[in-house]
Amino acid sequence: MNSFGQFLRVTLFGESHGPAIGVVIDGVPAGIPLAVGDFMEDLARRAPGAKGTTARREKDVPEILSGVYEGHTTGAPLTLIWRNEHARSEDYERLKDIPRPGHADYPAMGKYHGYADLRGGGPFSGRMTLALVAAGVVAKKLLQAVSLEISARLVEVGGENDPKRWDALLDECAAKGDSLGGVVECTASRMPVGLGEPFFDSLESLLSHAVFSIPGVRGIEFGDGFAAAGMKGSEHNDPLVAVPGLTKGEGTVAPAKNGAGGINGGLSNGAPLLFRVAFKPTASISRPQQTYNCRTHTQDILSVKGRHDVCFALRTPVIVEAATALVLCDLVLRDRAAMERPF
Ligand SMILES: Cc1cc2nc3c(=O)[nH]c(=O)nc-3n(C[C@H](O)[C@H](O)[C@H](O)COP(=O)(O)O)c2cc1C
């Protein structure tokens, strides 16, 4: 469904080429200073413009419809919208019958019996992550109160981890009408011990849920990740070491390395959170690909037109930060609620 979180509940709505997209954030405490300007730094990090990103240009400035009065949150649901002003729907006419390989077109045609508005990717578009990033800004603001900081960066493009090689790779790939994927690494520092609600709402379950909601994610690994399967226990375990000056219950011990990515038993263990996210190469490529024509019921060849990111992973670090912030904020609020109202 389109909502996530229990104590900070976020609902996304809209379609890429409809009138607008937006987000409703419920559970934001009253009295938090908030203005349109607070969103712009993170939204600019997601915006296209760099080499390898789409030519679609939207202003990305949110309109606040509810939840803010005289510069502070009111406690009512916070509603933000962005009008879609730079859509070019004619690029998508042919795709009504001819689904793009690798995109959501084909399964969405089946699920919604042809009624879904799939222009520009519709609700499956990367544009929806604009609203996610904005929700992340609010969550990050709340997390500042517990000094928790989240930071994500791109560490790999097209299998290459040397950033100096990325521009050439992108040029080479764009010239061939093809696309590239990438890997984002995310950390959260000053993590408290014990965030997470096992069994099903373990910290890594919730993070994976939120991260996999971002379009184009193909994998997530925490700490040593898949490599842990080939390691000895003595290599993968994070030794516990005393931290001078801290008292019991405040983190007397902290892992010296971080093979677990800061999570054991579905709970944060006091070490920084550390995980990596794999993004696939963009599905919409101009290089001809085999597909199926749903009108003529014949095999067809598609060369995707329109404005697409050669490597949308370039725009995703701030989106991963937002998904992480929503999870951590929700868990911090759950923790506080449990402490304030003991059974
Ligand atoms: C910021 C962002 C921008 C994206 N831009 C494009 C794009 O230009 N063209 C495209 O085909 N997919 C793009 N995607 C990926 C698609 O939205 C995604 O592949 C599609 O919804 C199918 O979902 P799946 O890849 O998770 O299966 C983008 C994703 C993100 C997060």
C-alpha cells in the first residue's frame, strides 16, 4: 500500500504526469519550526542536472497545504504537494500498448486491467521519491533531537568504485543508448542501543522494507552482508570492548568493528548503522530491446524515447537517507511512547 510507519505515518500519492504528487505525514509533533526552505537542500540533492541524469526539469518547490502555521508544525497532518509542470506525455503514447522491458508497465497493465495512468512511469516513477525525500527532511529534523545523524553516498557506478572513472563510463554508456546501475552506502551515527521491534519489525526488516520501496532497488546488505556467509565466526563477530566513561545501560560496550552493520537480534547494538543498497541500471534505454505488443499480440522491438536517467543511482543517496530516517524516527517515537506509558 502507499503508507509506511506507525508513529510517524507517511502516505505518498500522485502520478508522474498527473496534476501533482504529494505526501501526507501524520504524527509530526506540534511546535517544530518548519518552512519551505528547510526542504530545498535535500530536494536539490535528488534533483537531476548532473551528467547521466534526466533532462526533465521541475521546480521541486513544495506547496504546504496543511500542518504548518506561522512557521511551526501544528500537530495536524502535514501535507505537501508538487505540481507536475514539465511532463511530456506524448513520449509515452506508444508505451500504452508496448511495455518497457524492466519497467513496471507490464505487471501494472495486468494488475490494474489497463486503467493505471502509467505516463512517465505513473506511480512507479522515480518522481515519487521527491515526496519521500521531503518526508525524510521532517524525520531528520525530529532525529536531531536525539543527535542521530544519517549519511549516504554513492560508492559504485556500473561496477566501478573509482569516482574519477564515472564520467567516462556514463558518456560511453549514453553513446550506446544504454544505462548503468550503482551502489549506495548508508551510515547512521550516534545510534542508541536497542532500536528495533523484533520479531517482524526488527531494525533490518523495517530498513529493508523502506529501502525496497524505492523504485529500482535490487539488493541490500548490512555490514559484511553476503560476504558473511563465507567468513568464520571469529572473522565476522564484532568484538565487544569497554568504552571508558560510559555507565551500564548507556552503552558500556561497543563493537570495535562493524561486520553486523550495527544490528544484532534485530536491535541496534550501539555501533553505527551500516548498509549498502544496489540500484539496477535504468530500464528505459534507447537501445532496441525485444518486447511484446499487447494490442497486436505480437513480438515487437522497442527503443525507448523520452527523457531518462542514464544512471538514476546518481540521485539516490538522499533518497536512501530519507527511507532510513523514516524508519529510525518511527522507532524512536515508538520507544518514547513505550517509556512514557508503562503498562
Ligand atoms: C530517482 C529515480 C529516478 C528514476 N528514473 C528512471 C528513469 O528515468 N527511467 C526509468 O526507466 N526508470 C527510472 N527509475 C527506476 C524506475 O522507477 C523503476 O525501475 C520502475 O519503477 C520499476 O521498478 P523496479 O525497478 O523496482 O522493479 C528511477 C528511479 C529513481 C529512484
